[in-house]
Amino acid sequence: MLTAMATWGAESIPGSFASLIPAMLGYASVFLSLIFDPDSFYFGVLPVLANVTDQYGIAVDATAHAALMGQSTLGFPVSPLTPATFLLIGLAKIDLADHQRFTLPWLILISFTMTTTAILIGVIPL
């Protein structure tokens, strides 16, 4: 099923756009952590995206590196889909909304900085 989804995705995406998938994934990864829990992202979404980029000749590890820019490193402390977030806010005795309001801008800035750095040093190709 993942192969069929990746084939359909590769056919739907223009070839010139495919090279931007890892970079866009790196920039969107913090936001994706608010939509997907880590298991569904890494076992459901990332394999499809990796197969799509692989069909265009882009290294699969570049897609995986881009996914790590915010999904696991920065996204889980603010995601309501991660149990550790509730442990964190429970121990700190704060509201989830207050935590997200304060933390999310910093995490986005850090994630964008990490992704831009990864692009500049060649970890994520353009």
C-alpha cells in the first residue's frame, strides 16, 4: 500500500517540485508534530514521502534528516498527541495552551534555523 501511495504521489508531483520535498518537510516538521503523533508520522507519512523522493532520485536519508528537524527534536514537547507533553505540563503545573503559546514561537525559530543550516551545509539537498 505504501508503494502504491508513493507511486501515485510521484506521478502527481511535478519533477521540478520533487527536489524541494525534503526542505519543505524540514520547515513543516514542527507543525506536523501537532497533527501526527510520532508513530503515525514515522511509520505512515515518512515512508510514503521517502519513497516519493526516492523515485525522483533524491536520497532517502535526506528526507529522513529533514523530518528530524522538528518532528522528534522540537515538536514533541508541545504536541497534544504525545503523552510526555502532559507529563511535562502536569509537573510544571501550567496549562497546555499557555505552554504552547510561549514555547511554539521559539521552537519554530529553532527548527527553521536548524533546517536552514542543514540546507546550507548540504545535509538536505535542494
